Amino acid sequence: MEQTLPLPVVRYLAAVRPGQIAECFTEDAVVVDERKTRRGRAEIRQWREEAAKIDYRQDILSVGHDGERALVRCRLTGDFPGSPVELDYRLELAGDHVARLEIA
């Protein structure tokens, strides 16, 4: 795996507002987080609006990609049970957008 990230992943990690984040995904993208699946930009935006209510900081620990797949390991620290936590973000890309994100 290469240690640099494709532009769609960089844009996703840099986006702050829920609308910005949703625009990083394809129209029919899928996000799996906390055992819940969100489909499409509207549900992804709603998911990020809920996450925005929590005060947290995200630190990138490692990155890599192989073709249309990327893996980013992050540490989240904030006002939530179990903080801090380390999570793997598995992203599948479609052109200039993220088609699937699984957070585990």
C-alpha cells in the first residue's frame, strides 16, 4: 500500500461541515458506522449532522491506499464514552468521490 492518499480521501478528511462531507461521496454512496448503514448523500449528511453535535478531535495515525481502496487509521478524542478510540476508515473510491466508507 502506498502512503499517500488519493484526492477524494484528502477532501473527505479535510471537510468540516456536514454538507461538505456529503459532497465527498457519490450520489448512491454507502457509509457503515456503529453497525448502521447510511445510503446516499442525504443520509450521509444527516449522519454527519448528528456527529457534529459531539465535541471531538480526530488525529490521523496512518494512511495507505491501493488503487481504488484506501485505509486510514485515526484516533478520536472527545466528549463521548470510551474516548479516546482508534478507528479504521476503509474507503472505496469511484472517480473523484468516495463510493463506500466503513468505520470499524
